[in-house]
Amino acid sequence: MPTDILMPALSPTMEEGTLAKWHVREGQSVQTGDVIAEIETDKATMEVEAIEDGVIQSILVPEGTEHVAVNQPIAVLLLEDDEAPAEGAPAVAPQPTVSEPAAAAPPQAPAAQAPSPGLGETEPEVETAPAGPQSRTVRAAPEPEVPAGTEMVDMTVREALRDAMAEEMRREAMSSWARRSPNTRAPTRSRKGCWRSSAAAAHRYADHGVWFAGIGVGAAFAGLRPVVEFMTWNFAMQAIDHIVNSAAKTLYMSGGQMHCPIVFRGPNGAAARVAAQHSQDFSSVYAQVPGLKVIAPYSAADAKGLLKAAIRENSPVVFLENEILYGQSFPVPKLDNFVLPIGKARIARAGKDVTLVSYSRGLAYAIDAAERLAAQGIDAEIIDLRTLRPLDMETVLTSVRKTNRIVTVEEGWPVCSVGTEICAQVTAQAFDYLDAPPLKITGADVPMPYAANLEKLALPSVELVVSAAKSVCYRENAA
Amino acid sequence: MDQKPSEPREMPAPPPEPTLNPDDYLAAYRNMLLIRRFEEKAGQLYGMGFIGGFCHLYIGQEAVVTGMMMAKREGDQVITSYRDHGHMLATGMDPKGVMAELTGRQSGYSKGKGGSMHMFSVEKGFYGGHGIVGTPAPLGSGIAFANKYRGNDNVCLTFFGEGAANQGQVYESFNMASLWKLPVLYIIENNHYAMGTAVERATAHAEELYHRGLAFGIPGRQVDGMDVAAVKAAGEEALAHVRSGEGPMILEVLTYRYRGHSMSDPAKYRTREEVQDMRQHHDPIELVHKRLSALGRDEEELKAVDKEIRAVVNEAAQFAQDEPEPEPGELWTDVVAAKD
């Protein structure tokens, strides 16, 4: 029975790839596990293995072919034991065979990889969750802190975070790593950080760049400035005691004697299809804790400028990144010393009719919603909080006093959320200015489901934001 | 100071040369093949976009759970972390229900809401399916506590990886389980790589993980996890020790995964030759195949087993593609428990 070998999806985001090389020829026998081809994606070159025994009957896509769509037949395999199905066996329609990415990829670098090592263009070395669109450059409003005429460079959030860490580590006076002995390990054996955002740092500073939470806090007590990277904030639940009890409270408990200058960073919030224990937003959990500073940037520029500020900060900082934003590009100012203020929101879009307040990936919904609202004659102002503790309520209140309407947008759960706090403060401090009750758009009040349709329903959407904005403007929502 | 830990009390005698009778070998062959073919199909469905998110395949490690399930008794419980499809199948969960959960469908074991990492079967005594490594150690100890509290003689088989074996909660569990002599068997599945980190790079004294319980008075043993007969023999011995009321035991099972940690793992932390060597010279299913042949089993009979298993797996895959997604209303169900 001949069966099609299909172009496999080698990552959750792959839609097409280049068939770089065939390792088999027509007529050749293959066994399960044999490498049959090499396929290049935008991220990496992966070997493809046969998953059934048989003979390659024909090759349908010659090597070197670009833009081969996922699930397109690339070869025909004649299965080894091609006999009629045994009697009584369940009748099952023959299924096309999708080949498997091989367990071990070739050592050569992908063709598309950027020249310097570990620049975040390849797949992370360890577990990677599906990410969103990778290439779209988002043109947000310029940073108020950037002087006019500054050259802007497009870079991904991942690259911005890596640059921020590398730059800060180079600042000799501030860096604990720089005073430590240099890396004596072979670079190929050094850990590159979970998401390659800390790749360069780990290359240069070996084991000193990545810490365990409690060990990091102790080192910070003793005057070092550790950066603790969590592969995701989901796993920080195992370390939250040290973030809350050991790091946040020590300055107070010691009567001001002992500082804890430490940064806890990593991706927070929902990725895609990774279910309840790997998809959750801890923003409001940490934003509640006195003694912490909590940062949740959206753009690459904010990620860079605020991570540099976090490393220089004398209080413990919880730095909440977002996995889906890692691959997204934004213009970043080319400045030698680009440090943004902690605790200052940014007007991402100026408008007069309604204030949309958000942070992190919530901005993506707000920005798209504002475009749709503009088409319907509603001019939305978008505030990117950037820092969740301390909250820049002054910027929010100034905007609400102008627009008289507010909708908050976040992916986290609704109860005691960041939006809840904003709405409460706006109600208390700008009640007379409000023309409509404040509204919150949040994730659903359930653990994140795995099923594709339910996951979509559990997250905010542009439609929901548009609908809420129209509602506070007393504009009719089409059914 | 003596650097070597002293031998623990009650260390059982080493097991005799492990072997199985022909029927057990055939049963092991069938069960391991089911896991292998199921996981291959899951990888295939992932490539076709039917499965999303994380998908951690068990290929290469089949002898571990298969041998342990042959050693356990009816009523014993099983808990593990997220490389869990093999454990589900080995406890007798329906391949159709497991595959339908992988595709996020209503007929899946968790109604499509759990996915690859989170499936459970109260009926089969399978307690999950946990996404955070290390958590099975205290959870399994708690299930064992309930066994002791109720006065039954069931044991909780608690699986975790060698990476998780460095977690604090594992040692807190060892302490209480030993103190209270809980009927829990800790099984460290040492596949040598914690995601992309080789065991010796992140683990102190990595060659003797089975000694990690010595300070708590918990005996341990290291087992060849590529040989299902060795796993079964060690499992039986360990379970007898635990069931006798002597307290917990640790089995360190040396195994190897052929595939990446999850689906999108370009595997730059090990060589292709290393993987090929394990496949060609240490494959757990091939070993059983050879022993069955040596015992005079007909090759045609073994081929028929493979064919039968493929049909079961194909049927599960078809089911998992045909079943509907959960109803939208399922988003809001099962959040809080109903009153009695």
C-alpha cells in the first residue's frame, strides 16, 4: 500500500519550509528512525525521520524547493507489509504519513541565522511553546523618553532583553558577574538560557548569570545583583516564598538596613495550547505585594529600557515578559544608555473618546481594537501601563478626565485583577468625570483549557474590547 | 568524616538474574509496542496540526512503565509528571480516550480540557498527568498516606524524572514518607536529560541517584530500564518491601528517550550517534523481540501482534480526529466541586 509522506510541521507556527536535502533516493528501503530529509524552517534546520518501514517509491518534491506547505505530499512510501487488512481488524482508512523531526538535528547552523551566536533566531534549546506571529513590526507611538531624531532599529523583544542584560553586565561597577572569574567552560556546553534571551549573557558569564530564587536572594542580601531567570512564571510558584517572603519584605523587616537588589524575570501569561498549569497571568498576584516593583512591558523598546532599569534598581523587581511577544519586532532607539523610568505609563495612542488601559500582550488587543473603533468614528486613547507596581495612576486619571470613559484590557483572571484596581481607583478619584461605569475585559474566570475552541473563549478578543468601548460610549453594538 | 553514606537498614537482597516466562514476554512486547506505535502516531498527528502545545513522547522508555505495571497489583495507584502517555496506556486506559484528549476533543479523558499533560483515570488508579516536575513526589506520598490511613495494602507508584530528583519537595516527601513508613515507591526515570541538560551537568553525585534516600533511611536500587524483565523483577522486590510496611523505597531506572524533550526540540545537546547507538543496541522492544525469538516464538506471530497494535492505534487516531470539540459551555464546567 503506497502512502504519502507529508511535509511535517516542525514547530507550532510553521506553515511552510524549504526541502533542503533528501537523504534517500527512489527505490531505497527505509526503516523507522532513518533520516530521510532535511527541512529548513524560518528558525532551524531539522532532520526528518521515517516513521514507518518501507521503500521510497517516488520523491514528489525535489531538494532545494522552497515554500513547501505543511501537509503537502513530498514523497510516496510503499509500506513493507502491504497485505490486505486481517479479517476482523477494524476498517481504517489509510492515512498519510507525516514524517517526524529527528531527535538530533545536524550541527550546522541554519542558513538564516544571524551572524553572532545565540541571537534568538533559532528555536530555544529547551521547551518552546507555540508563539504568535513572528515577523510583524509594530509601530507604536514613540517613547516620550527618546530624544527627537534618535535612530531606531527594529529588533525583537527577545533581542532587546538579551541586549539589556548584556549591556548591564558590561557595566563593571554595577555587575556582580563582571567581578567573577571568567567562563572556563567550552561555549558549546554552557547553558544559553531558557529562551535564548539570556544567551549572550550566559556565553560570557557562564554560570553566574542564572540563579535559583533563594540562592539569588541570599546573594542579593550580600550585595550582588543577581538576575533570576524563570523558564516561565508558572514554575516560579515553587519559588514564590522567596520572592514574597525573602526578597520583598527584607528592607522593611531590617529597618532599612538590608537591600535586596534582584530581578526575577521570565515569560508570564498564556502561550498557546499549553493548558492550565502552563498558561496563567500572575500580574495581579505580584502587584499586590508591598516591597516589590512589578514590570510588564509590551514593546521591545520598553522591554530593553525597563530591564536595564530593573537591574539598576535597589528593590526586588518582578519582570513579567510574554512568550508570544518574544518573536515580535518593534523599533528600539539606538542609544548607548537607554534606561526607562520604572512606574511611568506610556500613551501608546492619543485619543479623546475612550481610554483603553492595558499592559503586556493586552496591548495587542487594545491596538487592534483602536483601529477598528477609529473606522467607526471612536477615537480611543491607549495607555500602556508598563509598570504594575507602582501604578502610574496620574497618567490614567489625566486621560480619563479627558475622555470620561475607561475600559481595561488584560489576559489575566477577572477577580482582584489589575483592571479591578484601576477601575476602583478611577471610580474613587475621578467619579465626577465618568460618563459611563468603567469596564474590564479579562480572561475567563477558569483554569486555561487545552481544547483549541475553549482556549479561544478563555482569552480576551479584539471584538470584546471593541464591544466594551462602544458600550461605554453608548454606541450600539451590532448583534 | 566518613564521606560514604552508610548502607541503609533493611536493604533487600539483590534480585536474581531477571527473566520472564514466554507469555509474560509476549504481554510485555504487546504493551511496549502499543506505547511505541501510539507515540509515533501522536507525533504524526502533531505534525499534521491535530495536536497543539506541548507533546512529550515516551519513545525509548517503554520498558520502564511496562515492567512496573507487570509488577504492581490491582489497587496500586500510579502518578507521574507530563511525559505520561505511556503510563496511561500501561494502566489500561483506552487509547481512543487518550488520543482524543491529545486532539482536544470532548471524548478525551479530560473532555479536551487537560491535553497531553493532564489526564486522569480514577477507575484505573491513574492520578495524572502533572505539568510541574517534582510534584508527583509529595502527591504520590499523600496518596500513599491515604492507603495507610484506610488500612489497605495498596502502594502508590510515584514516577518522576532525574531532573526533578533535585527538587526540595522530593526530599520533604522522603522525610515524611520514611518517618510515617508510607507505602510509596519512588521511581526515578533517569533518561539522562532534563530537557536539554545532561544529568551530570546539573546533578551532584549523578551516578547514584538511587542513594538519594539514604539519609532518610530509604533503601534504593538502580535498574536497567531498557530491560523489561529487570524492571519487573526490581519492581516486584521493591513493591514487596514497601507493601510489608517497612516504608518507602527508591528505584532509579536508567532509560533513554529517543525523541526531543517536546516536539520542537532541535536536540543540540546530544549527538545523533548517541541516539542511534541507543536505538540500535539498547532498544527495549528489540530486546524482547530477540528473547521471544530465542524462546522459539514464530516471527509471523510477532508480526501479527504489531499489525493488531497498528490497527488499534489507527482506530484511536481516527476517533481522535472525528470526535467533536467540547461544547463551548464546557469552558465553565468543573471549576468548583458540586455539593454532596
